[in-house]
Amino acid sequence: MTLAALPARAASLQLDDLTWTEVRDGLRAGTTTVIIPVGGTEQNGPHMALGKHNVRAGALSARIAAKLGHTLVAPVLAYVPEGRISPPTGHMRFPGTISVPEDAFAAVLAGAARSLKQHGFLDIVLVGDSGNYQEQLKNVAQRLNREWASGPARAHYIAAYYEAATTDFAQSLRARGIDGQPGGTHAGVADTSLMMAIDASRVRADRLKAADAASPALGLGGDPGASSAALGQVGVDIVIDKTTAAIRQAIAVRKPAANKE
């Protein structure tokens, strides 16, 4: 079979699935928004895989991009500040967690955004799946916007993503008689249910009931026992809908044209 006879591939929204010419042509056709998803590699109790944040950030960003249209998704930033390395603090007290210094994290994030802006993307969207670095995402976006003030490109920190995955989802769970706790609970029912809805293979179902509820020694901040993919789908829908609306609102406000007089 010749190359010409091969069936055409469905267009991917993942930046790293595309060739450089496909990215170029997409930009020319108006695909000028790109999402940079930020995850993290950290412990999530004895029942959930270390890559929870990376899987969720990537999958949810892809669905958000599809709903937005004319949007690509950059590779997930998987290494984030997780606590002091030695002696270890925070999640670094658990094997498998990977932590980087805050300044290194901010530099990589800003470098990725600057690269995308250089290629012609106009709206660079930052979303983060963990609460550890939300303030840093905001600070990086503000710094980039000061740097880019004379041109059309902008960075957008979308707080609605994390708020939807934690506070809003928890409120929805409470309405169903399940205590999700405001702000989210690490590796608890809300956290675990989201993962089950997106990729159940990352959750060890046989460990859900065995986990000692809210045991810091196990890396838990809540009881995951009532978790289910059905509950998680509620959270997925909340995150996608609220984040999509927030991004649309952010990119709809264009910069005023520069005064050339």
C-alpha cells in the first residue's frame, strides 16, 4: 500500500501528535488558542496511581479543547513543586513523588508559554489539576502579560478549572448526600471518583474499602470508599462546562489596539 492509499488520520488536538507543518497550517486557519495543562507526580494514597493529576489534566484539557474549537493541547507539565526534597516534606515523604523547585517550575512553564507565543498562538491558557501551584500559575500569567503588553498575545490563568474540580464538585456531592468537603480532599471520594471516570485503571478498587479514612500516614485526606465512576462523571461534566465557559469569557476580551500616533 502506498502512502497515498493510506486512510487519512483524524486530526488530533494534542500538540505533540502533530507535525510542525500541521501546527503551522492550523495557526493560519485560526487555531490560535492552546492549553498548557499542569499535573504533578505525587502520592495519592495506597489506592490511586502517582500520575493522577497528569492523566486528569491531559484528558480534561482535551475535552475542553474539543468543546472550545480551534484549540490545541500542549504536553502536560508533569513535574511540579511537591515539597522539600531533603529532608522531605509534604508529598515527598512518600516514595514515587517527584518535586522540583518553585523557580524551576515557573521557568519551565513560562518558557513553554513563550515558545507557543513565538509560533503565533495568541491565547495561551494555563490550567492546573493540583492546588499546590495555583498561585504560581497566576503569577506566571501576570508576568507574561506584562512582558507581552505591546502585542496581541495573552496568557490566561483559569482558576475555574481547579475550583470546579474541588469546591464545585464537592458541593454537588453534598447535594447527593456525600461529604466531599469544600476545597477537595486529597485522595478522598471526590478526587478518586474523578479519576475513576477518566481512567479507572489508575484506581485499585480492592484498596478502596481497606484504606483507613483520612489517614495522613497513608497519604489520605478523606475516605475514598464511596467513590465511583458515576459520581466522577458528575465532576468531569462540571469541570468541562465551567472551564470552557471561563476560557471563552477570557479570550473574548481582546486587547485594545495600540495607539500608533
